[in-house]
Amino acid sequence: MSEKTLNLTLKIWRQKNKETRGSFETYPISGISTDMSFLEMVDVLNEKLITDGKEPVAFDHDCREGICGMCSMYINGRPHGPKHGVTTCQLHMRSFKEGETIVIEPWRASAFPVLKDLVVDRSSFDRIMAAGGFISVNTGNAQDANSLPIGKDDADESFSSAACIGCGACVAACKNASAMLFVAAKVSQYALLPQGQPERSTRVLKMVAQMEQEGFGSCTNTGACEAECPKGISLSNIARLNREYISASASSK
Amino acid sequence: MSQVLDSKIPEGALAEKWTKYKSSVALVNPANKRNLEIIVVGSGLAGSSAASTLAEMGYKVKVFCFQDSARRAHSIAAQGGINAAKNYQNDGDSVYRLFYDTIKGGDYRAREANVHRLAEVSGNIIDQSVASGVPFAREYGGLLSNRSFGGTQVQRTFYAAGQTGQQLLLGAYSSLQRQVGMGTVKMYARHEMLDIVNIDGKCRGIIARDLVTGKLERHFGHAVLLCTGGYGNVFYLSTNAMGSNVTAAWKAHKKGAFFGNPCFTQIHPTCIPVSGDHQSKLTLMSESLRNDGRIWTPKAKDDKRKGNEIPEEERDYYLERRYPAFGNLVPRDVASRAAKERCDAGYGVGTSKMAVYLDFSTNIKRYGTVEATKNNLTNADEATIIKLGKEVVKEKYGNLFDMYKQITDENPYEVPMRIYPAVHYTMGGLWVDYNLMTTVPGLYALGEANFSDHGANRLGASALMQGLADGYFVIPYTIGAYLSKEISVKAISTEHEAFVEAEQKAAEVLNTLMNIKGTKSVDHFHKRLGKIMWEQCGMARNAIGLKEAIAEIRALRAEFWKDVKIPGTLNEMNLELEKAGRVADFIELGELMCIDALNRNESCGGHFREEYQTEEGEANRDDVNYAYVAAWEHKGGDNTFELHKENLVYENIKIAARSYK
């Protein structure tokens, strides 16, 4: 461990609530240990703001181990900051340089309205899930788990898609604020499994319809979503979503 | 058993209780279900599975969670797996064995009938999860894969890489969202429960705060289910999520729900150590690493050399030395205490000296040698062997090694990992009967929020099992016993004086907090509470320390209510105010935990009282005087409590001492 301390300038988006216009505020901060996580650095700032009688910066976070998907933050123009394949809670200050200015914004997308400072409303994702992101099986109906063998390759690929944490970095990274990678991951997870077959067509149609209704943009295949996804969800999921959607549209009654 | 505690365990032979109960419990007909409303607080495994299942059955359900989506609940972070007595490996597993392992693992402080039921429904959980699309790990033949976990001799753990909790929660969340889409569940995300509402001795609803607008809301339910998880964050630093809290359970406790075994806490032995005062939470390194990692400290005190520079003969593999039979694979409570003992004695490593090494070098060489042989490299040099060995270790634990490197900036393939125990899970919780009902009629507690199944120590991969068992397969039956008698009760207006009064009280507390306008932040108090709890009510406890802690916590509580500083206002999103309410409750709970630990004059499972140990320093259980559940009643006033006892009767298992030597 080679602990050092950093002096930094933070430019942070402050916004009182959904109705008010926001703006950037600048905060100098010093003595930041390189062993801190990014969120712990913001904790330090907040502690200082509270001591100074100011309002701390509101931000979403919970598990702080990269799995709940709650932390967001658009850092120096990138969702979850400069490091590849990590959430903000897993980003450490050793990824920054002495004297650096760090710009921190909320996710920017009309389907993710800002609630306060860096906190956004991602309930649009929940509504997409409620539209079709499930298998219709009531509790108690299941047969023995091993009565349905599933090839390891399909099971593994389905798992890779299911690894999505629903953080919304894909939307934040996309110039069109498209939610295609999020929807594609869920559609793929079920399309690859035998349990998902009965509702395969209706699922993709309903989820895509809800996605459009929520105001997410279209996909233009720039691949920014895949590049910024902290869980490495592949663009090939979007290719599958397109195939599923075309096939379902062609066969829909 | 105390006069006031009726555990309602059904009559009959252990293996037949649940079957008979299910066939005889009162039912609610579908038309009546449509008029019965159920409130579920918390959306983790227990909450999501209960809510979706009850909605499928026809009940009207409301779900509350403080996170921005039901999918964020901390069940999501569980790594290792979920146990089930499927016996798919043909290695002799059975419902009885899972039942037995769980009772023994809990150091004989859990209730037989509940644990047997848990084991009985464990297989159904796997079936249900697979049916709802959970992508468990599979073998090439397409069937489900299993692995072993601590405290058992069979392979009964189902898993999805290191993300089993995530996949199970997303499965339950999907089912929940399906019901939300159908309008049978109304979801209230970013809402926090601030009190329960009792009318004529029954729980009839909750007061919740909308965390975006700050407004208080009243919600009616014929029954209320608390699925609000554990309270490990009372220690400030734990592997829990930042928001995990005791508030819902504590408010219920103050309105009549007894708290069971509050001092039973699980300290997990292999976590990444604290790196500084800025630390906000601790990260677990999976128990599976102890299969191939050897734990040691230097033989000399205050050894300044790097781990990999200390020669073999100057290392003390203290677990292998103290427990030759189990070595590095002793249970969690034993491994944690041994690490603390070494560090307290001055043999700790790293800058803080509060860490021990978890070292893979021996097994890297062993694997490398095997690989070299397999590849016909008869004269492989050491560098080649190490290279081959590292590849094997990477295949098995690569993601964990990456996570370690990300956090510590050290490469565990080259230098040994530094680890230290951390608070992970709380076995204690609200006391519930066989129906999962608390001592308040109509108020239930499920999952980690209740005390029921893990005794004094939980086995790995059993938390996920219990959460889903309670939600998918237990509460849908047991709630009928209560609601079948409530069918004539019309929805009570939230203008009822009990709702008005509960809301006023909640508002008063919030107002009081905002008006303190003191000088110290909420985190300041939380950190101080955590330090007291960790030092006096952590891995080792004694009467003197606990008495000191009680006095210190009382003083801290007084100071908190005089000097806490909360910026912002009431009617807006105010994260500091949210934290303040939670910390206020943690402070009160902390005192009860110490009282409970002081009362229990024995050592069992995660509860180690230094006065009660064998000559070899092992836990000394007292089955004559302490084979009971301590269920505490809140007596109001200045945080006073009365103890009630539920005696634990073992009709099917012979109580024995645990030894790992």
C-alpha cells in the first residue's frame, strides 16, 4: 500500500429539487488519502460542509461494493468515472492526480429526472420491468429444478446478461440517452432460457413499448453503453434484442 | 416458557408438524382475500418473495423500501450461495441433515420446529427460483451445480458465480414487478417506515416518510410484515449496505414487539481490513478463499518486513497450530476470535497492525506442481511452477483477487492478502412464533429481521435460504391463521385517531431532531457508537466492559439529543435527517445488545464472554441455565427492558459440545 494524500478541486452539480434549476459549485478539498473510495472522498467533503453550516451534497449509494447499482455520478464526463468496469463506490482516489479538478454531475437523461444534486429518479427502469421483465410463474407451480436441463453455454450466457445491476450508466453514457442495453440484457437473459420461451415475443414487445413511452432515446450503435457498463454487459445483447424484436413484430397477432 | 410467550409450535412428530399444519390451518377464500390489505416493509429476498406471493394469492399488497428501487435491497450483495437439501450430489444429504447442521451450527440456540420447516421447504426454493429464470451455475450435462460451504460435510450449496444473492433477488424482484404491473402490488420506493399503528391491540398500519418530499403518510393494512433485514450497522463499520438499519424493527419493538437475542452477532473472519478513519464500510472476501489460503502472522512481534519476505520458519500458522483437525476451515466465530487474539497480542500485520495474512503461496506451488506433472514438464523450474499455479488460482478466485487489488492496491498473487474480521450478520431480531408473528398481533417479521432460525451462529449460505423460505413458502400459509379471523374487518380509515396520533408523534421526533441544531454531525455519533460496540460488545465481551459500554452509550444518547447537527429542512430530501433517525435508534438498540450480552453468562456461537471459556480458550456453553431465547420487552421510559424467556426444548437432537481440535 502506498498511501498519499491529494489536494483537489471539485466542481459539483447542485440542484435543490426537481423544480429548481441547478448549477455548478466549486469546492477545494485537501488531504484526501489515495486509499479512499470516491464516495468516501465525498463523505469527507460533506462532513466539512456540515461543519461549515452548509448543505451536504445529496447522492445515491448503498452497498458500496459494486452490486446494488444505486451509486451513480458522472465524473469528468464519464459515468462512474475514469476507470473501466467499476462502479463509483469501487473507484479509488489513487486514480486521480494531485491538483486535479474533478467535475461531478448527475446522470443526464430526460427519463432520469434529477431529484436533488446528484440524485436522479430511475423508476422508469422499474416500469420497464413491470411491463414484461419477468416469467409468469406463481409461487408453488414449479417442477423439480433438475427436470429442466439447460446447456451450460446457454446458462452461462444468460447469467452474463443477468449480471446487469440496473445502475443506468448505459443511459448516461449514450448521446441519445437510450436504454437499449438495459432492456436487451433482460430480454436476452430470458430468451436464452427454456423458462423464458412462452412469453418470449410478448415480453420484448411490451418492454420496448414501455422503454419508448418513458422517453429514452433510440440506439445508434455507438457502443458507449458497453464501454461504460460497470458489469461488462456486451453490445451483442442489443443485437439479440433487435432480432427478438423484429421476429416478435413479424409474428405478432 | 414465559407466560406471555407462546411459540405456537404445532403438536406431533417433528417431521410431520409442518405438513399437518398446512393441511389444517384456516384458509381465506379468494373473494375475501381481495378485501384484505397487507403492508410489506422491505424489498429484499423476504419482502419481495412475500409480497409477490401474497399478491398472486389475491391479497392487496403495498411494499415500502427506502432505496430508489426494490431491486437495491442488501440481499443483492450476498456472494456465496444458497443451501437446499436436494441431495442432487447423491452424497447423503437429507432434510434431517440440513436441519441438524443448522441447529448444531447455531450452537443449540435455535428453535427445532422452525429450523426443520426451513429445511423442508429449502428444495422448493430452488425449484421456484429456477422456474422464475434465475441462472444458477450448471454442469455440462445441463443440471445444477453445487459446492460445499462451512459447517457441513455434503455439497448442498447452489450458486450463481459470486453473485447468488443478486440473482435470487432479481428473480424475486421480477415476480414483484409483475404484480406491480398487474396492479396487485403498489410500490412505495424512497419511503421509510417511521412507526407502526396499533388499534385495539392489533397492528393496523404504518406511518411512512416520503424521502423525496419529506411528507409523512399514513397507510392501513390488516397485517404488516417487517422484512427489514439486520442491524449490523449498529457497529458503524460492517459489511452491510450504508442504508441498512434497525428503525422499522426498533419502532415496532417500542410498540410491543419483543426483541429476541439482540446480542447474537456474526463476525465474518475474512474481510478487507480498515485502511483509515475515512472508512465507510467493509468488504467481505468470500469464505471459499479459506479452502486454499493459509492464515498466519509473523512469529515475532512487530515484524516490519513485507509478508513475502518473511521465511517459512518465522511464520505462525496459528489456526493450524491451535485446531489441527479443522485448520484454516474452522467455523466463522472461531476463526474470527483467533485473529483478534493474535492482533491483540501484538502480532498483527500491515500499517494498522490490525490484520493477519491470508496466504496462497503454498497452494500456488502445489497447484503449479500438479499442472506441471499434467503437462509432462518433468524438470519445470520454480518460476514455471508458480506461473502455472497462479493460473489455477486465477480460474478459481480471479474476481475476488481483482476486487482485493482494486481496494488495497496490492497484488494478492504476489503478496499475501491482509484480512481482519468484520460484522456481517445479526442472528438476533424480532421475536416471532411459529407463524412468524411478533408479540403484536397482526405484525410479522421475516428473514434477517426475525430471530428464529440461526441460533447463536449462522452457517454460510443459509441467510438466502431463510429469507426466501419465509417469503415464498411460510408466510403465505401462516398468515391465513390470522387473516381468516379478520375477514369481517373493513379497511380502517387513516383518519382514525391512532393514525393521527402516530403521525403526530413521528412528526414531533423529526421536529425535535431538526431543532437540536447542535455542533456535531450524525456520522460523528454513529462512529463513536460503533467504536463502543466493537470494543465492548464485539468478538469478545466481559461483564466489566459491558457495564462500561452501557454507561457510555447512555451518555452518548444524551449528547446526541443535545448536540447533533442536521442541515436542511424537514419537507425535502434530507439524507442527514434520515441518517439521524436511524442512528438515534441504533443508540437505543446498542444499549439493549449490551444488556442482553451481560445477561447471558455463557459463551455460545458468536457470543463469546471472556469469563466463560475453557482452559484452551474455547467457548463454554451453559445449557443448564441459558438454553433459552432471551426476548426483551421494551418498557418505555428511559429505555428500560424486561426479560422474557422462551425455553428451547430439544426433542430430536442431543445437545453436544462443539470441538474443532
